Amino acid sequence: MILAAGRGERMRPLTDHTPKPLLSVGGKPLIFWHLERLAAAGFREVVINHAHLGAQIEAALGDGAQWGVSIRYSPEPEGALETAGGIANALPLLGDVPFLVVNGDIFCDWNPVRFDLPPNTLAHLVMVPNPGHHPDGDFVLNGSKVGDGDTATGDQKLTFSGIGLYRPQLFSKIVRGTPAKLAPLLRGAMKTGQVLGERHDGRWIDVGTPQRLADLDALLRASL
């Protein structure tokens, strides 16, 4: 699943008339990079949620045939449903086995490998070193276990990349169509040791502002 329902307030005015996943970097829309990487890794079924200007996303991506994937869409009301609410809303399309979720507004060279979650594990998170705009991080990685790290400092924490593998059961208590945040669900599962993770030290960019979009565009064009 690619999360593409955000309004992109920090990207305005760029997102006033274009949904953030369709903003161009390196000569093509940001979401194209995700689809190419997922297709290259062997993924064939993709669900994309959308809200703000969602019709543009469907028009641009179609059924996914140009990437060799099948795309299904999960529309949300204007204002969207937050991350966990959006995932819960799409569960009928995602099935009953673990699924990969990727934030649509990041760029990352992590290899989206396909793997299974161990029994009694609800999530596997990809963590990255804290960027300058998020110095305090999110969670602590102890071996393969991810913890909330309430007493940890920013130096000990890592930043959640926006890439995770989840079991549907993590979202089972959310009423479809209602907004819900992801972090509280993850923290609850961390308390019972049901969240694993890994550290990725490669390229990762949260494309959250016009400046970071421009920086990524320049970086990609320089490497073409």
C-alpha cells in the first residue's frame, strides 16, 4: 500500500492544484519512483489511498499496467483519515496476510524485499538515522526489537522511515471510515514486544517541504 491521501499543507502552494504524490522529482512524479521500485522487487498488487485531488492520482496511474502491477484505490473523504485510519479503511483490499506500507511523500533506496512476519509479531519497521529536521527521533531499536524509548535521548532514538510491514490485526479495532493515528497502535504493540525493526543507512528523504522537494530533484537529476 502506498499512502497518498495527505493534503500536503507544508507543500503549499504546490499542492493547491496538484496532489503531493504527483509532484515531479528527477523528471517524473514522486509516486512513479515508488511504483518502479515495488515492481522491480516483485510486488504485483498495489493499493493506493487518496483524498485531496484524488481523481488526478487515478488518472495519472490508471490500473498500473505500465509498471506491470495491478493498482486498486481506496478513496477517503476530504481531510483524509490519518495513517492508521487510512490503512484500516483499505483492509478489504489488502487481504488477511501481512502487507507492506510505504509513505507516498518519502524517497528511499531501501530494497522493498518480500518477507514474512514471525508469529506473534504485528509490525516490522524500517528505521533511519535522525535527519536535521527531526533530531529527536521516534523509537529505539534494540537488536531486532523496536521500543518506545520514553526515557531515551534523541541520540539513542532513530526515525521511523514511513515504511513498515504490518499484520491486518494491528488495525482490527479501528472502525472503518474513522480517523486514527498509527503511532499509538505501534506503541501499544511495542509494550508487548510485537514490533520488530531494522536500521537503513542508505538514502532517505522526507519530501515534506518545497525546499526538500527541490533538493531531491537536483540530486536525482545529477545522478541521471
